[in-house]
Amino acid sequence: MLDLLARTPRGTEDVLPKKSRIWRYIEEQLADIFGLFGYQEIRTPMFEETELFQRGIGETTDIVEKEMYTFVDRGGRSLTLRPEGTAPVVRAYLQHKLYGEPQPIKVYYIGPMFRYERPQAGRSRQFHQFGAEALGTQDPATDAEMIAIPAELLRRLGLDNLQVEINSIGCPQCRSEYRTYLIDVLEPKADDLCADCRRRLTRNPLRVLDCKDEACNRAKVGLRPILDFLCSECKEHFDAVQEYLQLLDIPHVINHNLVRGFDYYTKTVFEIVYSGLGAQSAIAGGGRYDGLIEEAGGPSVPAVGFAAGMERLILTLEDRGWEPPDTGGTAVYVAGTSATRKAVVDLAFRLRRAGIAAEMDYLDRSLRAQMKAANRLNAVWTVIIGEDELEQGLAVVRHMESGRQEEVVLADMEGWLKEQLPTAGCQGAEE
């Protein structure tokens, strides 16, 4: 029993403080970037009515057929832990009648998602995504914007040599013609396809294009791309997206086999891939979903979005040897003796209330051991409250890097340290 209690469930992980520093830095960059692009945060529940995902994502998709965490609650309702973020945003858009507000509605989210699948590098059963949705616009510039946002984050993180892959899967009208073409060409080769693709062939033949199985890849040789079947409106839209990407200086390639895994996509689909992750190479992906809102029971509203996996992004950064900027350690360490303990606690809390990061001893260690602890924490200053100094209302303040020290009046300590630490509220503030 203890063994079970001493490890996380399969497909989950603890984000320990060292890695949490990376998460926090990325989240701070995301909040800044989304703000620059005019996106506001939305937070949706971690579980929804199961039908939302069945209708939204598509009943023939792997997620709905194999991967959803679905349960029946005590009221007999079928609920599902969210496997992705777009369908819940669409539900919120409809429920709160956001379509009645000035369009487009531009929102972003960061949070956990859940899929039951075989855990592997960058893919867990509880994973985390960040993403954005622009609802109420069919402007191809927003398609390019959905690529530009994660591209800007990756630029800030120093990631280069990533590849943007795009495609268009058209609208239901032109896609229907291509669907018929795929069935006609691939049905005679059905015995050569994998079991999943044989099943997909009649239900959702476009998913065959996305299969990585070697036998399926051989069967796809010579297939005409869907771009040959686009109607004039879809072709003009795709051409405009590419023009905007060129304008934004975002290199890209057309991947004719890129269809994404959800049924709700229309027109533009894209992925940002990094080969260092192996088979699971996509860091971010998304596209346009002009029919999803109507499918969910709302008005006909065009929309586009993207999502990116936090774990995959961090794996990519670790593969490159990336570390977040060093913000140093604790600004101030307050040390003292058992006789001055109350003064130590009082000063540490006063400094924190003043916006100065402060730490102190909790293990009743000697003054010498406390000084070693201050070094380990990379404290900029250490305030030492001895019995003699306390009687005089003073403390010895030592600059840890240079070793210089002076006496400062305890009552004036917050103001004095703020002058020495112009960014005192930030860890690692320098003198």
C-alpha cells in the first residue's frame, strides 16, 4: 500500500520547484504576449458534458473513441475531463452570449487537459496546454496571428530551426469532393492499410493522410493533395494566409498530409514542429473551425485558434540545454540567536510586507550555520540581529558578495534596504 501512495498515477508527474521555475517563466511570457496581441484570459471547468466533446471533436476521432476520461456522476450525468480547450471555450461563448458583444472575442487559456493514452515523451495522461481562440472573424490575418503568437514565444525562448507546417482542408463543400476521391483511390488498397485506417476509410478518410504507419505511407504515394480540390473561396483564403505569414517573416512549408486530429477544422490547419522530440514532434498546432459554433447549437460564427503543449515545449527547451534567466536568490536573509528570535521573525515579516523577499532560519541553527544557509540561498544581504545590537535598536547588515558590513537602525531597515535594492520585490535584486 505504501508503494502505491509513494508514486504518482501512471501518466502524471509532479512539477517540483526547480522545474516550476521554468513553468512560471513561460507563463509570465505568455501573459505578456497575449496581452500585446489583445487576448484576455478565460478559465473553463476541468470537466464538461460528454456530448460537448463528442459533437465538437468528432465521434470518429481517436480522442473520443479511445482517450477520453468519461464518468457518470451521482446524478446520472455523463461527464468528461476536458481533453482539449477549444470546445469548452465555444460552450462558454454560447452560454454567456458573447456573440452579442463586439466581435471578435479574443481569449486565451492555460491549464490541465486529460487523455487516456500510452505515456511517452511529451505526452502524459494529465498534460497542460496553453492556447488562444479568436471567435467572430474570418479574416485570414487572424489565422496568421495564431501562428505568430506561439512563434513569438519561441523566439523569446531562443528556439530557432523550428518548422511551421500549414495546409488547408477546405470547407465542407470542397472537402466532400476530396473525401469521395480518397475513398475511390484508397479502397482498392484497403488491405495494405493499418487497422485504424481501414476503419477510418469510410468514416473519416482524411485521417488516413495523417497516419504515420509505413504501409499507409506507401499506399498514399501519388495521391493528389486536397489543395487541388479547394473551392475559390478556400483557395483565396489559404493564399492570403501565406501572404500574411510572408509579411510577418514567418517561414513555412505546405504539408499536404497535415489534417489535424479533430473533425471541427475547416480551411487553415497548421503545426509548429521540432524534430528533436521524435514521433511526437508537434509543439503547437491549430487552425480554423468555422462550423463548430453552429454545430454546438449557436449561430454561424467563424473562428480560429491554436493550442500548445507545455510539457513538449519544456522537453524541447531541455533538449537545447535552455534555462530560464537567473533571477538569483533571496534578497535578504535575517539571522539571529535564540534570544533575538522574536526580532528576527518580526523583521522578516516586515520586509515581506514591504515587498522585499526575505528568508530566515526555521531549524534553530547556530549563527554560523545560518550564514551558510544565506550563502546557499544566494542572499544579497544578510541582516544579523545579535543581543547587543538589539538592545541598541540596531542590526549588522552584511553584503554577501563583497563582505562589507555596517550597522543599521532596525526601525529604518525597510527603507535602507529598499535604497540598496532598487528592485527589492524581485528575487536576485542587485545592490
